[in-house]
Amino acid sequence: MKLFTINTGYFKLDGGAMFGVVPKVIWQKTNPADENNLCSWAMRCLLIDTGERRILIDNGIGDKQSKKFFSYYFLHGDDSLEKSLNSKGYTLDDITDNLLTHLHFDHAGGGVKRKEDGFETVFKNANYWVSRQQWEWAVHPNGREKASFMEENLLPMQDSGQLQFIEEEKELYPGISLRIFNGHTQGQIIPQIDFNGRTLVYMADLLPSTGHIPLPYIMSYDTKPLITLEEKIKFMDEAAENNYTLFFEHDYYTECCSLKHTERGVRHDKSFSLEQFVNEEFL
């Protein structure tokens, strides 16, 4: 198995929305904001090459939305999905599986592109995987999340016949297990990868960054923040106990970290890159 970071670019979101009830005077120590109270965040995907399958987790925001839409999110950086794949020696057509943690536009917007008469999938040889709970949640959206679920990101996957549903927690392929969490949005998949006897967990929006490790640091975007709190307590205790490595989708500064038990609860331990994890250089 080979693992690669696939950077798709950076965007900005309101710091207050990202940290919920935590005051700015505290969160700005780790995530400084600009004059508009916006912080930079990554859209970092993970490519898993098993030899037989090439599985991409999430796909970024894409480029098909309007200039007005993108003006709200201040996209920056030189990375793109295709450019990053190419830099690792892969093309869009090499992807056999696109595993979507959930269907918010910053996680699922890059899997569909415009064509002259509408839209089409980007990965023509891939299965698009999503939990059935999240799909139903997205195509019948609540008023609070509706703006995050866009038909043009969703329906082309179904129309192409490439959409596949995850019905329950399971092992998708050998060494790649899927867990389901419901605090951020219904049916969010958190992939857990067994890599040479060590566990790497793709955190998606369960823990967007190292700054979200303390328990009260929960995004205002979460639909069920108290469920998120319960999920964080259980997961982080498990992760610290079993020495999991966390891979962050949104952390602007850090790709991976480990956790440890402290007198104040579970806290950040060491930060390192995915390459260091693969090469065991952080131990």
C-alpha cells in the first residue's frame, strides 16, 4: 500500500464559525484571522494505492461554481486536484474509487465538472462511494445545510451509474475500514487505514484541525454539536490509547498528528507530515 497527500488548494472561512462557542481571543492563538475574521484552511485529500485499487478520499471544491460563489471563500494557493495527482504520477482516469466522507461542497465539489450541455463526473473509471444516510440527507436537505449541498455536485454521480452506497460501518477493501459519525452531518464517513500495522485516520470534519482537539472546540457548522462532543470524547480516547495517527483535511499548518493523555484530557502530542508517517520518521 502507498499513501499520498493530494492538496487541492486553500480557502477561507470565518474563524468564529469554525470554532463555535470558543472566544476569538483563544482560538486566534493557533489560527490567526485576517482583517475580515477569516482563517485559511486546507482542502487536503488522501490517495491510497493498494496495487489493485487507487482510492481517493474526498476531492476538494472543484472549479465549476460561479465567480460570485468563489468570492465568498477566497480560494488561494497553486494546488489543484489534477495537478496534485499528476505530481504523484497519477491521472484522473487512474482513480478507481472516490470515497466521499460527506457531500458538503468543499469535500465533494471536485468530483464533477462542467461540459457544454451540463455536467459530468471527473473520474470516469471510478466508483463514487458515500453513505446512504448522507445521500438521503443531502438530496433532501434541511434549511440549515441546504447551501452546502449542491445538485450539480450530487446528481451527476447518480446519473452516470457510478454512485455506490455504504449502508453500514464496514471494511471497504482490505486494510480500509469505514466508520460513521453523525454530529457534523448525518452519515459522515471517517476512513481508518491499516498501514504496516499502524493506524491512520482521515479526520474530515470530525476534527478539522489540531486546533479542534480540545472538546469544546466544535464548529458552528455542525448540525448536532452535542453528538459531535460525544463522538470526540470516545474517538480521541480510543485514538490516544491505540496510538492512532490523525490525518487532517482542513488544517492549514499540519498534515498529521498523534494524541496523548494528559491531566487536562486528550491533547495534541506530535505533528508531522504524511511522508514522515509513511517512513516512520516521527517515532
